[in-house]
Amino acid sequence: MTPQVTLVEPPTSRVKAFLRLVAIEHSVFALPFAYLAALTAMTVRDQRVNWLDLLLVTIAMVGARTFAMAANRIIDRHIDARNPRTAKRELVTGAVSVRTAWTGAAVALVVFLGAAALLNPLCLALAPLAVVPLIVYPYGKRFTNWPHAILGLAQLVGPVGAWLAVTGDLRGSGPAWVLGLAVGLWIGGFDLIYACQDTAIDREIGVHSVPARYGVPFALHLSTAAHVVTFGLFAWFGHLVGLGWLWWIGLALTAVAFVYEHAIVRPTDLSRVNRAFFTTNGFVGIALFVFALLDLVALGGLRP
């Protein structure tokens, strides 16, 4: 009789599956604005890049986002199993166990808190407050039609936290709050677009969202309004910190991207939602950061 052999999945495979679970590559949406806030604060402070602070900001942002995504997937796994669009996610198929997901989430949270502690006492003191909306967001779709607003609040924290990481002080942090509000509205606005593709199934299984409650046309109009305000806040941020013409070129490209994003998604045609969500919004974050960085170096005097 041939003995039964039990195959044990290697740890590297579990790590890869976990990284797929949290979509680690989507950090591109939030990181550029944390860098923008941090580098602007460095320019205002002494016009020099503090590479250690920038590294710790990166670690904190990736840690917080990884924790948020893992917790989101864990909390939503039963909802995901009932939605054809999300039924192949790793926790639903078993590619990642719930235990592995919780372990990864715990490690990411420790990394985030550790980076905050190394930055300064204010960041460590405020870090638990930053975690709250990350946990509340996945539950939001169970009790409010506006979970997108909770997501926006969670994203607001990034630029503000990066500014405080550099300065260690709330005084003079007004520009960071303007930038954070812009980022929150931006991400909340395109979450409205993304949620439109699940309108029918959300209504069927009782998941709350703006499209499910008020309809796709209303959600798309609201997303457009949010991005108009976002653009105004980006312009206000540039004015507050004295960014020059390079920033405004980046902002002009952002305006074009916003127009394109809303032109390709219609209430009767949601086939290009992923292009609007991933490609266009990834471009917005990178374009604004690159042109702001060029502006800070060329016109603001920021030195390595």
C-alpha cells in the first residue's frame, strides 16, 4: 500500500498569496501623496531631504495599508463569497487561510506602530486614531449607505501623518489637512465609481452603498462633484505652500485625467470601470507627485 503524502505549502507561497490578497501594488494610490506632504514639510523646514524619515513614512504607509486591506478582506470574506466579482478572492477560495490573513494583518499593524514610534512621540500617540477608520470602513457597508466617506476619512490620514512625521508638531499643518482632504475626496470619489459595478448584487444581499441606495446615475454625478472639489483643494494646497509652474502643469494633466475618467464610465456602460479605477487614478497620483517633486527641487530649493 502506497503511503499517503501530505503536501505542505511552502512559506514563500503563503507570503505571495497574502501579498496578492492585500494587492500590495495598489500602494501607488496613497504613497505619492504621503511623499508629497513629507517632502513639502522638509522644504518648509530646512530644504533638505531627511532620508530616514522618508523611509519610515514609507514603512508606516505600507504597514497601515497592508493591515487595512487584510482586515477588510477578513471581515468581508462572507460577502465576497456571495458576489461573483469577488468570489475568487484568496480568502474565499482558500488560497489564503483566515489564520494566515490575521497573522499578516497583525505583523503589518506592528510594523506601522513601530515606524510611528521611531518617527516621533506625536506620531505614536496619534497612530491608534489612524487605525480606527481602517477597521470601521469594512463594517460601514453594513450600517450606512456612505461607506465611501469612511474610506475617504481613512485616506485623509496619510498626508497629515506624513507631515507630522517630519515636523512632529500640529502647528503649521494646515496645508497637510488640505492635501489630506483632497486625497480623501479623490479616493472616496473613485470608490463611488467602483461600487457601481456591484449595485445589483449589493441590493440582493443587503450591502449598503450610494449606488445601491440612490442608483448608479446619482453615484456617478456625486463622484464628479467630489473630483471637482478635489481639484480645487489640490490647487489650494499648491497656493498655500507656494508651488510654482511645474505643479500647475501636473495639475492640468490631472484635470485631463479626471475628465477622461468620468467620460469613459456611464450609467449604461460600466465596462471600463477598471480602466478608470486603476489606470487613470494611478496616473493622477504619480503625475502630481513627479511634477511637485520637480517643482520642489527646481524652484523650492529642496536638496538631497
